[in-house]
Amino acid sequence: MEPLRIGIIGSGFIAGVVADAAKNTPLMSVSAVCSRLESSASAFAAQYDIEHVFESWQQLISSDEIDAVYVATPTNVREEISVAAASAGKHIFAEKPFASEASLANIINAARDNKVAFMDATHFSHNPRTDEIKRTMIEEIGPPKLLRTTFYYPFDDRNNIRFDPAKEPLAAVGDLAWYNMRAIVEFLGTDTEIEHITTYAEKDQQTGIIIRGSGAINFKDGKMSSFDFGFNGGVILMDLDIIGDKGMFRLDDFVLDWHGGFDFSDGHYDLSYQMRADLDEPDQWQHIKLEGQKPQKIHMLENFVHLTADPCGENANETMKTSLKTQQLVDALWKACNAPNN
């Protein structure tokens, strides 16, 4: 099997994460790059040994040198580029969030119409631990009743696009709370419908963007989720609790790998999670370890390659459904955070 040739649109930090991960799987090769500044694209190509540099994304998606695109751009241009790439017959791997559920639906419809694959770049969805928890959850802790998530990432660079509402209109809701909402979809299901949502949001005094939030969602099927997210906590927190009627699972790294994650050192930390039940004391908590670690970013790229082999199949459709449900929850959260009482 020849490696999938991907072209990267964008040359920022997250684009480098994917370019580096692609070097560690034989299923994918980065063949091309473009950026808003050609000098940035050239420097990126030199750093990651990429053969082709294009002056514009239009040239890149028209190239016969690539089979797929990775859209690592600001949110405000993601739909235009993704739809054009699909129309050019290129598979789409795109950063998240998206401007809205309607915007994402336009991308997905373009992918379906042109029979190309689509996948968003949510790393933890592809972690083998996520599959393991979903497979064993009901047997071990019972049907999930409550999901609690926290994602705090210390960040205060107001020159970054995260603080530019023109480029990243959803601010911390899109950048951080996407993961809280995706955890709901992964562990509570894609068919959950919101009955009621309550939120609190803090806005940055200089830029007016949302930088922190908390809230809770009650779903029509009786499940519940509470969540916290923010740039201004002074610490990275990636906590997740799934509570069922027989016990709970707990993770402290549900977003990024402690081992092999792009923000951390190469120190070894086991891929694991914790199970508690009844009145167990701390020395009775079970620590469940998974063998054969590979960074989740590599699993993600390999899963995307597999999708391209059957872009109209069941897995492809389920992937699109998961993305749409996540964005739907993000939109609902955004609306609640911007309600007059907030």
C-alpha cells in the first residue's frame, strides 16, 4: 500500500505536530505545504523535509502531488478551503472547531458529494483507551449517568489568533470546550438531545473573547454532564470522570497524552485509567494499564488513512455524525455563554 500523500495548509504549531506524527507512520507522507506567507511555508518544508511548497491553498488542492489535505488554518476560512478541497477530489482532514454546525454540514456534504473522506483532528477520539473504556464501561461501572470534564490550558498571549475574534470567533469555547463536548459524544452517545443547559462565562477585558467557562447539561435521556474550561487557570487540567450506577472511571489526561503528547517531555507515563466502586479507599482503587503504547496523534493519522479507503462506508458516516454532534453541542454552549444573563 502506497502512503497517503497529504498536503498541509498552514504552518503553525499544530501543523508541525501533524507533520512530525506523519513521519512516524508508513501509511502517510507529507508531500506539500502552503501558508499565508511563502517564507513560512518554505521554512516549514525545510524543517519537515517536505518536497513541494505552494504559494496558495488553491494551487495546493489542485496539485496531482497530493491525495488529501490537512486544513490547519484559523476557523474563519476552514469551510471555504475544505469545500474547495472536496470539490477537487481531495480527502479532508481538518482542525476544529468549525464556524457553526451549518458550516460543518456544508463541508461534510461536499465530502459526500465528491466521495472523499472527512475527519476532524480530535486526537483523544483515536486513543485506544477511549475504545477500551467505551467497550467495557457498561459491564464495569454500569450505564453512564454523569460525565464530568475539565480542560484548563494556561495561555495568555493576546497576539495569538485565539484572542482574535475575527479568526477564532468561538474563542475558548471552540478551542477548549470542544473537548468537553466531544467527551460527551464519545462516552454518552451521539443520540443525546439537550433538555437544559446552564453556563457561566468569563470574558477577557482587553479583547472581549470568552476565556473561561463552566456549565452543566441535562439530556432528555436522563444523562448529565458538567464541564469547566479556560485559559486562565495557571495549570493544565485534563480530568474526566464517568460515573455509572456500579462505579466510576477517572482519567487525568483525557485530551493529550502525558507520554508522547506534543506539549510534554519524552518521559514515560503509562497509558492508564482508574476505576473506583462502592466505598473503596484509595489503596483499593484499580489502576488499569494499556500495553503497546503509540501516541494518539499517530493512531489518528492512521485512522484517517483507513477512512480514505472507504469514504462512503459506515465508519466514514459515523465519523461525520460524531463531528456534527460535537459541533452542535459547541454551538449550544456558545449560545448559552452569550445569553444576556452571562
